[in-house]
Amino acid sequence: MGGSVDWNAVSLLVGGLGVGSLLTTALQTWMQRKADAKAKAFIEKRDCYLGVIETIKDSRLGAKPDRDTLVQYAYWKARAALVASPEVFRLAQLVSDTKGGTRENNEAHGNLLTEMRKDLGIDTRRLK
């Protein structure tokens, strides 16, 4: 009774600790990759939305948008088609299609900003 060691129990304990460590490491790696992908998606959408807003602003400055502004708008619209929610894309198109300064355009622009914030996971209550 005094000096006997149950080596089976010791090996199970050591093996269990090793498997537990491997599972913990795998879970941490998976969670980090998921967080990194979410952060990357946020940055991509944010940059796209800022580009769309910028080109809409630029297109409203002159009486008629120049070629460079139209090219930039087409570029940001294509990016938005890749990363934006369908509602953001629809509202951006509506803002573009309506005459600046009109009630319809101002309403669409406000809705666009709200929808962009919602899509980015940013609180929209402060806008109301």
C-alpha cells in the first residue's frame, strides 16, 4: 500500500492534460481567426462606405460630374456590390439617382447613413 504508484492513472492524467492543451490551443486559434476575419470585414465595409459617401459628395459639387468622379463612383459602386448589404447598395443607388437637395434625396441619404451604420454594427440610436 505504501510505495505503489498506479502508472496507468499517471499516464491517463498526463495524456489528458496534453489533449486538453491541444484542444485549448485549437479553440483559441479558431476564435482568433474568426475575430480577425470579422475585423477585416468591418474595415473593408467601412472603407467602401467612406468611398461611396466621398464620391457622392464629389458628384454633387459641380453642375455636372467630371469623368474622374464618374470613374471613382463606378469603382466604389463595384466595391459596394461585393461587400455592402443589399439595402445599403439599394440606398446608395437611390441617392445617386435622385437630384441632390431634394426631399427624396435628403431622405435617401439619411437612410443610407443609418443603414451603413447598422451594417457596420454601429449604434444607430444617436441618429434618430
